Amino acid sequence: MLILIYPKCSTCQKALGWLDGKGAVYETRHIKDENPTYEELKAWHKESGLPLKRFFNTSGLLYKELDLKNKLPSMSEDEQLRLLATDGMLVKRPLLISGKGIAPGFREAEWEKLL
């Protein structure tokens, strides 16, 4: 399993603690220092079957600064993916990538299914 995290994020810390409590084996990647690529995001979005909006960090400062709440609806999926790939802080975190699926954000029930 790969978990994309921002180390200062309290939700990311909570998720890692939860995984540790389950004895899960995982690798972490700093989402800001090594932001996901366009190709990765495109593949993860397709595999997840989730709406692309779930991959955006809608509570983040950058999301708000760029006024993405109003801009995303008029952007194509390709444009949205390219934008996500420009800065890891736009991506919902933590982002769990496992052999069983993809889960943006930490929701215990969703993550439990992917362990």
C-alpha cells in the first residue's frame, strides 16, 4: 500500500496511527515534495470509480485562493487532472492506493475494505 500524506496534516497522522493499529504494512510519500503526476492521478481516478471532485482538497487554502469551487464545473476532466498534478496541496489527503482500490481522504469504513 502507498499512502500519500502531508506530514503536518492531523488527518494524515490519524490515518497512519489507525493503519499502525491494524498492523498494516505501507509506504508513505510526501504529497507536497513528490506530488502525484498527471498519469498517476488519471489512473487512480479511473480505478477508483469516484467523482474527480473527491480528489480535490476542497478545504485547502490553495483550492480557495484559486476559486476552484466556481471554476471546476466549467473545466474538462483532463484540465482538472492537469491542475491537480501541478501542486500536491490541491490533492485530497491522505490518499490510499492499495491493490484493492483507491481512497482519497480518511474514512475508516472505506479504508477497512482496502486493507
